[in-house]
Amino acid sequence: MSYVIAGEELETDPEGYLLEPNYSEEAVGVIAAAEGIELTPAHWQIINYMRDQYREHGHTPNFRNMLKDVQEFWPEADSKALYDLFPVGPAKQAAKVAGLTQPLGKGGY
């Protein structure tokens, strides 16, 4: 599997995660469309959070840490709200849509 982003074919692992991070907005649009996700401002908040975590730590957080962190900028966020945005699994699917590599272990640190 691969995605065509900015006219370039980018390879993925067998589960559809990019092998190298891509921080472009176009990457998010292409991957979100492939995942059947129509992006909203809430999606972008989570995507930007995931990208910041990846840049800072070299990987993305697991779901428990993600939920705790997200509640700092979206106080009413709960598990259901995150699953509404990323129904396959917020920690993993958000990382994929953000153009990041596959999370470690069961969703990061």
C-alpha cells in the first residue's frame, strides 16, 4: 500500500502507516479520505497534538495518556468523543491520519 502525496508515492507498512512521518496538510487529507474520515476542527486539534507528541517524544501516546492530555485543551473530551472522531481507535488511527509512523506497542508510551 502507498499514498500519493504532493505527486510523490509514499510507502506504508502493511497496516497503512507511513514509514516516515509526513507533516503536510495534504498527507492528512489523503490519509483521512482513505480512512473514511471527514475532517473537522476537532480532528485537527487531535492531529496537531499527536504530531507535537511525536516530535517531542519520538512516538505517540497510548490512549490513556492521550485522553488525559487532550482534556487539558478540550476539557469535555471523553473516550466517546475521541472514538467519535477516530472510530478504529483514537491513539492508533489519529497517529495514522496525522501522517505518523505506526505507534509502538499498544498505542505508544
